[in-house]
Amino acid sequence: MIVDDEADVREYLKRYFKRRKIEVITAESGEEALRIMDTQQPDLLLLDVRMGGITGVDTLKKIRERGNQVRVIMVTGVADEELLRPLKNLDILACIHKPLILEELEKEVLQRCSQP
Amino acid sequence: MFKTLFVAVLFFLLSVIVCARAFAQANHALTNEGLKGQELTAVAVSAINENIVFAGTKEGLYVRDLSLPGYFRPVPGLPPEKTAVRQIVHGPRQVYAATEKGLFAGSADSRSFGNVWTRAQESERDVKSAAVLEDGTIFAATKSGLFYKPPQEGAWSKAALDFEAEEIVSLYAAAGIIYAAVSSGVYRSIDSAKSWEKIFNVYEHNEVQEDEDREGESAAVSYITGLPQEPSLLYVGVSSGIFTTNDNGGAWEKLPSGGLEPANLKTILINPSDKGVFAAAKAGVFKLEGKEWKHLVMTHDCQAIAPRKNGLIVITANDIFEYPSAAKQQDLTGDDSLARFNHEPSIEETQQMAIAYGNVSDRKIKDWQRRASVRAFMPQLTLDYDKTVTTALGASYDRVQVGPRDWGLSLKWELADLIFNGDQTSIDTRSRLLVQLRNDILAEVTRLYFERRKLQLELASSKTAVPAREEMDKKLRLMELTALLDRLTGTAFSKVLKSNK
């Protein structure tokens, strides 16, 4: 699942992974992501930190409060220590920085998905 | 005036003669015209004229002169009713056709054939294989045994064989020696069939059937041949492989089998110029190269081969063709091989189709940048209709005054955007993703395109009458690759193919 407020980013990532036979669902905001996760359980969440509405960090807090232990990779464009500090306690797999290198992102996703 | 007319007529006649000669020497393409609907069984090329090709079928013997236009015609002299031809062999002066109704011989330029051996009894009449020694002694192998006729004698004799219980499957004659292959091995006679010696025994080589359906059974000999220029060199086709000797049967060596299915072996051919070994099996024609058999021609029912010029004549059950054909040889050299695909979209065109369909062109990035630049000059416009609230803060009192409802308009510019637009970061991120996605699509398009092209060239370089399973698989894969390219280009690829045809 890809959560990013930029439509182009969601679209390009979705198309890239779809070409590799990886099924992708997208959400344009933290709120939409929470609604989707009421009914679906993705194997992995790519969550943008800075979004309109609630931030990626707050979205993740709510997810964890609901007891959902979905695997999460945070995606951030800035190295904002204040913003990222709470992530230490939210059990994330990795934090990757933009600009995204799709090949490396693919390796990361495949590696994480294959872990038990 | 008469002088001019005379010169003109003379010139015309000379032109006609020159054209006729050129026409006569032209090599007309070998096709199965005249043989359609018949099942081919044997083939041979005249030893004195490479343009004359004999083709045996289950119905008769046919001939074609490739220096003339036309088609295969029945050879005169064979019985008028259907006569299955088993084999066509060369003698020192004639060509022989071994048939179910006897042995027939004719001139090497195919003028007429005549019966040289026949019997009332079918088991003696049906000639499975024939061979002719250099002195003209003819041998005919039938179900009832081996018959022979020396040139100076008018009558045929039956050879006394120690192995009479076994049916002869193949004969070969060279340098005064006659070889007879039976299922269990090969016999040799150096005294014109008066006495025989077994020189090859499948049991000694512990050969077993490779065919799964006949697992456990002993292998069986099916063919023997050699190189007349080197009498000690022999090749024996066994259902488990091909054996060779270069000391006239003293020691045998099994050739590598990799790539060949010896269980369905039909013919072995040795190229006199380079001793190259060719094998015709059901799956097609193979050539031994090193330790592997290269699959030269793919068919699913190859029957026989014969050497012609620098190539082969190949027959399947329903077709006859040359390998490689003169046209195909040219097609496969240099750029001519790719010229046949000029009507198809080039790789560049296909890539552009994919970029357009995927909406991943550079124009998109430029469009983002252009819009961001324009936006920097555009103010933020706010329009409202509300009460005006005025506050006044005095030294000793504060006053708030609320006015009537009124329209309000404000324009706001972010002048910093003219220097650095905040959207630029987002544009950078999106641009990089777009470029990566585009490269990913182009890599796949390129891979599919050239895999498809290689397959087209492979299919074009082999000739088949009825597609073998391998060829069918390739054709299906070709269709699949075309469909995959269509998926990446939104069917534009196929549309261009169809419109250019």
C-alpha cells in the first residue's frame, strides 16, 4: 500500500510495482489509509511522512494504537529530526529518503515482504 | 534499307539465343509441384547433372529438371499402377529405383526406366534396398533374401546368406565390397555375395533401445553408408546412435548423440568434400559439429536427404525443398536478412509508441516546470462577502466597530517563488520517478522487440513442410511477444504492422 498525497508519485510507484506483478493499493492521505486498513491488510505500507491532513507519523501512531502491526517503510523528503523522532517507538522497518530510486525501493520491498 | 533490316533481324535472333541459354542455365526453385497429395519416400540427384532431381513416392518415381521451368513428372517405364518407391540409388552408369514391384533402372538423365528385376512372388518382388558395385553388379534386398546379378550375366542369383532369417534393411557397396545391414548388425562380402562376414554386432556394443516405448529391447541397425572415396570409412545407423569405423569394421566408435534422436533415424549422408556427417531423422536434418548435432532443418516427418551442389535436397512426407535455398542463403547474409522486416516498426518507433502510451515523455516534466513558473507570477486571489470589523486600540479604551456586509477582494503574491518555487522539490521527485519508470518500460520494450526479431530470423532460416512441435512453439512465442509489445504500446504496434502489410 502506498500512501502519498502526490498523485503522480502514487501512480508511478503503482505502475512500477504492477509491472513486477506486485499488487498495489494507494491512498492519498492518512485518513484514507486508515479507512482502507479497516477492511484490508496490506503486506507492506509505504508511508510518506509529509502529507496534507494528518502526517505520516500521526497516521502510523493511529495504526499502532489500533493494534495493527503491519510492516511499514517511511518515505521522507526531509531529514527533520523533530518530525522523525517519534518513529523510534513505532516499530518501522526502514526510513528511506527521497528522491526514490525505484530499483532500490523494489529490492527493499521484496526483501521485507519475503521476511516472515 | 535491306542492310539495316538484316542487321536488326540478326541482332534479334542473337538476343533470343542468348536469352534462351541464360534461361536454360537458370536455377528454378525446387517445389513440390507435381507431387502434391503424394507421400514422398526417396530422393536422389543425378550424378551427371545436378539439376535433375528424382523423387520417389508411394505411388511412383518422378523427375524434375531444375534448369527448366516446370514441375515433377512421372518417370516413364515404371508400372502404370501405384508403385511405392523404397529407395533411389546410383550405379556407375544408371540410376536405380527399388520399388515394391521390383527394381528399375534408367539413365542418369531420366529419359526412361526399365525393369531389371521382378518376380511373381511379392516377397521377392518387393525390393527394400539396392546397391551397385563399380563393376556393375547389382544387388537387390527383398524380404525373401538378397539377389544379385553380375554385369556379364543375364540371370539373377540368390545369395547364400548365413543370416537369411534376418531381413536386410540397408545395402551399401563400395570398392568391390557389398555391405548388408540387418537388425542385429552388419555383414560384409568381398566376393560378390558368395561369402559373408559379420563386422558389426549390436549385442557386442550392449546397445539398447533409447525409445522409452521399447525400453529394455536391444537396439536395431537401420542404415549403413560410407564414403566411396574412402572405402574403409563406414557409418552404421542404430536406433541407439551412429557408429563409425575407419578400418573397414575392425574397430567401431560411437558418435556423440547429443541433439540427435537416433531412434527415428532415416538416412546418414557423408559430404565427400569435408566428410561432414548429416543425419536425417524424423525431427529433421542434423549435422555433427564437434560433439553435438546441430539441428539444421526442423520438420516432424523428414524422410530422406540427398546432396546437391553445396547443400541438400530434403524430403518430408509431403514436401521437397533445398537446404539452404539460394534465396535464403542470400537472405541470411549481411543486412539482407533484416531488410525483409523493413515494413515493421523500427525499435525507435516502437519505443516512442510505448512512451506515448505510458505517458512518460519528457514533455510532461517540461509541462510541470512551465506551470510552476507561470504560477509564480499568478497571485493568490481571495474574494469574500462579509461584515467588516474594525478595531481601535486607544490609550484608555478599546473600540470595536462592526460595519455592514460588503464585498472584499485581496490579491497576494509569493515573490520568493520567482526565485525558488516550492513546487520544484515535488517536480524533482516526480521527474526522477517518471524517468525511472520510462527507462523501465523502454528496457522491456527493447528486450521484447529483439527477442521477437531473433525468433523471426530463426523461423525464416528453417524450412518446414508441416511445423514441428518446436516450430509451433516458436510461432506461439512470436505471437506472445507481439501481444506483449501491444500491451506496452496500447496495440499501436500491431496496428502499424497491419497497416504496413
